[in-house]
Amino acid sequence: MKISDFVFEKGSVVSLYGVAGSGKTNIMLQVINEITPSLYISTEGVSYQARVEGIRWKKDVYFANTNNLFELISIIIKATKLNLKLISVDTINRFYRESRKTKDLEYPILLLLALSRESNVKILLSWEVAGNNRVNGEKFMRKISEDILRVTKNYIIGNLRVCKFKISSNGVEGCL
């Protein structure tokens, strides 16, 4: 089974959460290459770029970086013109973690949800976990997500389902 089939098995708006280094970004990169045209938005800087080197990307895979909420909203609005099948944001709760202002989650999420409903675009969001092993903005995550998946080093764990995966130089292999 392809990772994207597992991730979107139960809905079109899916959230991934897990500690840093659990594989969330690698899974998102795999999914955007399986469902095209797609857009990957990084709020965590360009650290993901080292992971994309050496991977054979399909033609309609786009990448964007953002350093603030205004840029994130602007990228989402511009994405409406690309006729995408998937938008992924890694990590959606970054600006909220820093500011603790609910608007830093509400505005981009409302745009993404509207895009999902209006244009049938799948939405994949990653959420960073705080030191206490809780998601910053967990109430938002639970309210807006059609499915929530926990990512550990080797497993994607959902409601009554599990996918074992392996990260290789070719991307993510799974569900094994």
C-alpha cells in the first residue's frame, strides 16, 4: 500500500503529529510525490531541502518556504491558482507555538479548509509536539482534522490501523 493511500484512507484533511525526528517531514515529502500536482510549504526553514536531493520528483511538485504568518497566508492564497490535488504544511503550528495567538492557527487553517471544500484539495498538516509530549494547538487539530495520525520512528498509527514504514535514500517505503 502506498503511504498516501494509508494517510488519506479516512479523510481529506489529515494531521500528522510526533516528536522531532519521528519522520513526519519524510512522510509528507513522500505523499506530495505520490499525489500530484502538490505543494509542500515549510514553516521550519530550508532544513527539508537536504532530504529532497537525490529523490526523483514528479513534474508538478512545488515547494515553498515561509518565515511568518503573512507569508504562509499569501502562499496558500496563491496556491488556489495552481489547481492542486494536495497542499501540505510542515508544521502548521509553528507560529502558534511562538506567539500563542489563536489567529496564528485560525487564519491559515480556515483558508486551507475552504480550499479543501471548494476545490476538493487534500490537506496534510504536520504538528510539532511540545516537551510535555502534547501537541501545541491540540484542540484545533482535533476539531479540523478528519483523521489524525501519530508518527513514531517506524510506524504511522491511526484509529485502529498501523502502517510500518522505512526511510531509505529513495524516500519512504511503506506500508510494509
